[in-house]
Amino acid sequence: MKKVQWAYDLHIHSALSPCGDNDMTPNNIINMARLKGLDIIAVTDHNSTKNLPALFKIGEKQDLLIVPGIEVTTKEEVHILCYFLTLEDALKFDDDISKYLPSISNDNELFGEQLILNEKDKVVGEIKNLLISALDLSVDEIFLLVQEKKGIAIPAHVDKTSFSMISNLGFIPPHLPISTLEVSRKVHMNQKEMKKSWKLLKDYHFIQSSDAHYLGDILERQSFIALEHLNIRELFHTMR
């Protein structure tokens, strides 16, 4: 069967992330993604998946593939995007890691609120511990936890000078099951140009997402992935 190019944005923050604008509600995110003509999205809040249930309730009625995701900060302060086959797996992963989040209270004025929303965009809770803190879990431990749930882990924004695997570790650990890296939306090169410019990363495949904290930052139809069928298993197979 012929593969189809699907437009994606696999790195979007909701109002649960302290750095995410409060307009980043589940309904607003999905509606903006549809307006922009995206086919696949993932909401990847910092160290929490607690806005995913609302997102999936709304998404069931939409012609849009939603991938359960989260962006974790390891003890090395490396940001890693973790994706799962099911919402239930993502929520269990949240349970696994939440006890490793330091007990540091969020300062709403300094960092922003951390809002839990329902499918009607109503605030139903707020997380008090600062979600952008580094977990007491290493890069290796995060990869192991993701593998246990048959998920996939992708180093985030490797082109950035902070919170990336390249900037903080200096390299991509060869023993980890990594074949895909994410670059930020500020990179203006195609796959071929990236492999040519970053020779040490020439064996990796690159994806590019928005890391959107505001609705207007969600990608237009500019990042594509070729799949025969629009489903998470095939997406994972392509990114592994």
C-alpha cells in the first residue's frame, strides 16, 4: 500500500505546564490543530499526563490521531519526549514517575499556574509541586520505564543549548534504543541537510515539532511523516 504524508506536531504543552499559556486548554488545542490541518498531535506536558484524559475524550469525536505523551526532565536535566500506545499506559507512567518529582512548591506568579482541565475546559484541579523540576531519575532509568510499557522515548530539541541530550551529556548514549531525535522549530533544514551539517548525528532520523506554549505556536502543515495507515503502532514503527 502506498504511504501517505501525514502532518504532525508531537510536542505541544497545555495549561498544565507552568510555562504553558492558560489558553492552552484541551478544546483550544484540538480546535487549533484542526484549523491548521494537522493529522497527528501529542500534548506533552512537563512531568505529568493529567490533562490527557480530557484531551482524549474530546479527540474521540475528531478526525485526528492523538498520541499519549509527556516530556520528562531527567536528573541530568535532559528533556525526553515519551510516547505510549494507549492513554492507560501514559497514565501508569505518570504514576511511576510522580514519586520522583521533588517536593518543591510551584510559584504561580513566577512560573505560571499548573491547571488540570476537564473535557469542557473547566478547571478541576491544580498541581502544587513545580512540574518543571528535574526528576530523581536518570536518562537510563527513564528509557527503561518507557520500554517496560512498550513506549518510545525521543530526546527533545537536540539543537538547543540547554535541556537537550547533546548540550547536557555531549553525545547520544549508544547503548540506548534511539533512532529518532527531535529538533526545534527554529531549525530550517531538511533531513538531508541536517545529516550533512551534523555529521555525528547522520545515522539518526529527525522529527520537528513546535514545543508550543501558545496556541499560535502550534505548527502549520510543515512537518510530515510517511505512513500507510494513520495509527500509533505504525508511527512508532517508523520512529524506532
